[in-house]
Amino acid sequence: MPPTNASAPVTEEVTAYDLPVSGTLPPELNGRYLRNGPNALGLDDPGASSLFLGTGMVHGVRLRDGRAEWYRNRWVRSAMVAQALGEQPRPGPVFEGMDFASNTHVIGHAGRTLALVESGPRPYELSDDLETVGPFDFGGTLPAGYAAHTKLDPRTGELHAITYRWGRPDAVEHIVVGADALVSSAREVPVTGGPMMHDFALTGKYVILYDLPVIASTDAAGGSTVPYAWDDTHGARLGLLPRDGSGVRWLDIEPCWIYHTLNAYDDGDRVVIDVIRYPQAFDMAKFEGTGTPTLHRFTVDLTGGKVAEQRLHDRAQEFPRVDERVVSAPHRYGYTAVSTTVPAGVEDLQDLDDDAFGSVLLKHDLVRGTVETHGFGRDAAVGEAVFVPSSAGAAEDDGYVMAFVHDPDRGASDLVILAAQDFTGAPIATVHLPVRVPLGFHGSWIPSGDLS
């Protein structure tokens, strides 16, 4: 049987130094690997029974000079969390009373470390060693709430986001933050029904919006679930919002649900968008759809106003990532994690294949149309992987793929580092953590240049 505790919350904060390493850490890996996810404080935590509403906990490993200097895990101190831990609330600008311990993503921008969540709350800033500084509003320039997913344009240094919130069903907002950590642009885009926009896509010319049938729902509001539900009457469409400031262009697509974007780019009079697509109704309460989430491509014909759809790979998968240097530009490679969805009718998990428990990462070569697989063992558990280039000028797949992997034999987790160009080979380094890192959401590699 697979481990039953791979997603269970941990109960304490840990700091450990000089972590043991199997293999050899590349000396050029100088920075922090951070990952965020829900980790309830206890059974009394309002988010204890919800994947979305659990208190955020950031886990991190600091690498430098071929050593793993430290591991830390810290709860994000919203006012409620600080009070529960017997601490004073951190000062900072909370928007419309929406104070939440961000549990979805953690990024670095302009020398700051930011924990993110969607649908209204502002980010929480963290120190280099993951202590909570306080809510962050980009120097007073953020007009409202923020988002769980951002896209950094590597050519301009601008950080893009699409924000939405349950209490504002008639519009979403495109926020651009400059390299100076100040909001340089905030544009409202009218919508109806309050669609949930967990992610979006960015090209050199466009911001791509996903207006899909998961919308604000008063029936779902309250309790231990998020206030959004599938609505067959809403329809589905892609919105092309020109980055030059002109109005959005909407194009209809078949009803589906999209959590995450791999990447997108302009291709002459076309726009190419690669995503993980759920083909049928998505149940927000159970965090699952009735179809298989697959890597999928939308190709927008700008002249004819049509959208072509193509499934790129049949395997169930999620958490797509690319080399961040190619965001908004043509990409060749992408990395995903095999989905842990259990097929209908399967009652004995021993009947499933070895890779059914989220113990497999995939590397897609989208030029050749090939896929490489790296498995971590039947009872292991791996989530999202992050690509790190070996140098600033390295080729797109010349670098490393890293992820937290639960080791059931130790009852703890490892930070596993693969050579991207030898993806199926043995890890080049494995950092052995003293504790388990619960399966969570998203993370980032923040190089030393982003550290204070």
C-alpha cells in the first residue's frame, strides 16, 4: 500500500543544519529551494479538512558551495496563526479584512520572498530564513488583493498576475509589478459570474485569460470548501489581452477546466498555449475532475478567430513547469508530475501500476514529441518539480530538475536533484531531510542573487 501520511500535516517547525547528501551537489547551485503548501495548525484550524484552506507552511533548503546548509519549515504568520502560536501579529496592509496565511506558492522578486494565495488576500513577505515579515502590498501600490500564480517576463523583468476575488464577480485585474517591486500597471477586465482564474498564460504580446465554467457559488460558500462550483451554463473561452493596453478579445473553446499553464508564446499570426486540461466538470470540493488531466495545446488563429485543440500526451499529469528563462517565448521542454488520481472502480490500490501514487516525473520534448520518465519507487511520493539552469547562458535543458520526494523507508523526505539531460538516470544528488515534507503545491528556486 502507498504511504497514507504523505499529505498529512506536520506538527512542528524544524531547523536543521549541515544536511547529509548522497551524491555530489553541483557547486553552481547557490540559493534556496522553497515550496509552499497547506499545513493545518491542528484539528481546530478552520482549514484542517480542506486542501485549499489549510494554513500555509513554507519548506526550504539552502544550498551553497556543494553543501546543503540548512532545512527549515515555517508556518506563514497571518494574524490568526500568530495568535494561535502565542505571538504578536505582524504589521502590514491587509485588504478588506482578508488576512490569510498564504498556502499556494512562494516566489522571489526584487530581493523579496513572497508567499502567495489567490482570491483576495495579499502576499506575505518572508525573510531569507522563512520568518514572516508581514503582509505585503508592493510599497502601497497594490490596489486590491493578489494572486497565487505569477509570470516573470525574463526580458523585461516585469512580474505579471491575474487577480480575482469572490466578492467582485464582474471583473478580474491584470497587475504588472516592475523590477523595483512597485505596481506599474493595473487593468480591469470585465467578466460575468465571477470565474475562478487560478492561473493564466503570458506571451510577448498577450496575457491569456481562462474564463471557464468554475464560477462563484453562494451554495458552495462557507464551511470547509472554496466558494466556487462548476456551472454548465457559463461556457468556456480564452481571452487575449494585448500587453500594449488595448481591449481583450474573447474566443470560445469547449468546456473544460485548467489549473496550470506550462507556457505560451507568439508564433506569427498564431498564439500557442500549453496547459494541463481537465476535459469535464471539475469538483472544487474534491479537487478533482471527471476526466483525465492531460498536457494539452491550444493554438489560436488570430486571423480566422479560431482555436484548435490538441492533446500532447495521454497520461494523467499535473504541475507543469518550464525553464523560467523561456516564459512567454517558444519552449521545447516541459516537466510534469504524474497525477495520483485513482481510476473509478479500483478498490485495492495494490492493483494499480507502480507509478499510480505520484512517484513519477515526466520530461516532455515538444519538438520531437517524446517523453522521458523518472520513477522514484512504488511507495514514494513526488509533487511539482522545478528546473534550474546550470548557468545563465546554458541551453534550455542544460541544468537540474529538483523536487521534494517522500521516502517511505525513512518516513522523511529528500530533496532530489536530477540532471535534466540525463533525466532517466540516477539522481546526481539527494539531500536527506530530517523530517517529512507533506505533499503541497508550488515552489521556486531562488538563486543567491535574490538573497539579501
